[in-house]
Amino acid sequence: MVVPRPRPPRLIRPVREAATVPPPLTGPWAPDDRRLDRVDLLPLPDGAVGPEDVVVDPSGRVVSGDEDGRLWWWPTDAPAGTRPRLLAETGGRPLGIELDPAGGLVVCDAYRGLLRVTPDGAVHELTGTAPPVHLANNAAVARDGTIYFTDSSDRFPVSHWKRDLLEHRPNGRVLAYRPGAGGAEVVAEGLYFPNGVALTPDESALMLVETTTHRLLRVELPGGTVRVLADLPAYPDNLSAVGDGTYWIALPSPRVPVAERLLPHPRLRQLAALLPDAMQPQPRRYGLVALVDGVGAVRRTLHGPQGDYWMITGVRQHGDQLWLGSLLGPGVARVPLT
């Protein structure tokens, strides 16, 4: 089964915004630790790309997806170069993947909504894509089974995410799926491409990033009150909790000066959205992840200035190793933290 891909609106609806100047990668963001240029690559099968997120399940399997709707797994101790085994096929586009306390995985599928995948690979649809769900992206699962997840855009499918960034409107929201309640409810809305999300240790709030505005936010539970914690020097994607009150953020690209300079010019942004993808503002080929605490302070950054493994969209700590996923990459990557 292949799920039909929605057609995006042809025209974006940009509004005038103030230009920003991307801050330099200095201070805690300085590229002192360049280990992301020396990762172990565990490739997808030939021709497959796009392991957008990565998670390690209780049986020690590293799980990721690809842009053709398949989920794959590798043993955590697999040598570099090891090919994966097929776990499941969703027919859509798997993005964020989380552990389900009931067993198995919770998968945000860009074209099917929220899914549950059992350890033997059976796929069960939880929400579908009926409103308010449009582009399920990343999730966090509470101890009571509630799944908080980002719905990044009610305007553009994942295949045209750049158009949402060029439009620069608050088209996204955070939703909650409660087992047995049916459907999804809105927790917070008016967000600029909300992406990675994680629960605080006491589950009183969500840590959340907005890709478009490169911000780290805190969303209070219940109520959905949003507070800005930090302005980031790069565009954030998925976010994962370590468990000790710190969080890894995957940052696919440092901020792009030309994109930030276009913000006061809605007509130019509208024209840019009509250009072929190669002629639109492009992410930098640079590997970057950051560890932050609950108030947004940066504890550690890892860099890959050569861009050998880049467009990093997923990050997960497992013991003394960090596992990475990439929207465009040919496989998942592993790097030691010590």
C-alpha cells in the first residue's frame, strides 16, 4: 500500500517580517569538537535514503525509516557498513519514532498521521490525517500513554517543507492523542513549523523547537502556555530527552543568511517558492547537534564542518553512543560520546 501524496498549494502567502542576522558559531557553539566528521555509517539498502529519525528499542534494535515508507533495524553493536533488516512498511513517510510504553513504537508518518508499530512489524493507524492532523512530525510519549506530537504545517506536505519556511507563517500546532479518547486534541497552536518535542522529567511541560524561527520553547502542561527559552544559531529539527533534564537537538543546518535577509520581502519569497528546488535557498552542508538543559542553556555541541554526514534531523543518546538520522542521508550514523 502506498498512501497518496497530497498536492501543495502553488502559491505561498508570505508576510513581511524583520530580517535577522545569523549569529556566529562561537562560545558554547564553537566547533571545538568535530567528531561528526568521523562517524560510523550504517547504510540503508541500495537506493534508499532519508532515515529522518532514529530510536533504540528495548531489544537493542536501532530503528529508522526511509522516504519510501519503510522501517529498518540494525543491532546496536553492528559494525560500520552493516545493512539493516526490514521491520515494517507504512506506505507513507516515517518521520519521528518513539518508544511506546505498551510495547513497540510510535511513528509520526507525514502522510498517514500517528501510527503504532508492534515489535513484529504490524502497523496500526491511530489518528489518520483528518483535521487537526496534517503533517505529524515528532512525538513524546507520557507515562500514562498520552502521545504529544507536532503537526508541523496545515498548509504544506513534508515534500514541500521549504515552502512553509519561506511562507513564514504560524501554520503548526502541538497535538495530544490519548488512548481510548479517539482523535487528537490541540495543546498549543500558532507555531512556526514546530518540529522536535520531548517531555520534561516530571511531565509538567514539553520542550519544543520551531524550525522556521530557530527557537527553543517550553510548553506548559496542561494549558499550553508557550515560553521562548533560546534563539538558536541553526535551524532545529528533532529533539530527544536524555532522561536527566537535558535534551539533544538535531540541527540540520546553520542559519542561511540569504533566507534570513529575504524576510522583509514577501514578494521575493513568493517568487523564490516558485523556483526549482536547486535555485531556492539551500541548507549548508554541515553536521551539528547540541545538548541543552531545561532552561535552554547549551551544555555541549558536536560539529562536522566537512559535512561528511549532514542534514542531521534525528539524534538519540544510547549509553555512551549517539545515534544520528538524516533527512537526505544514505543511512544512520553512530558516534561515541566519550
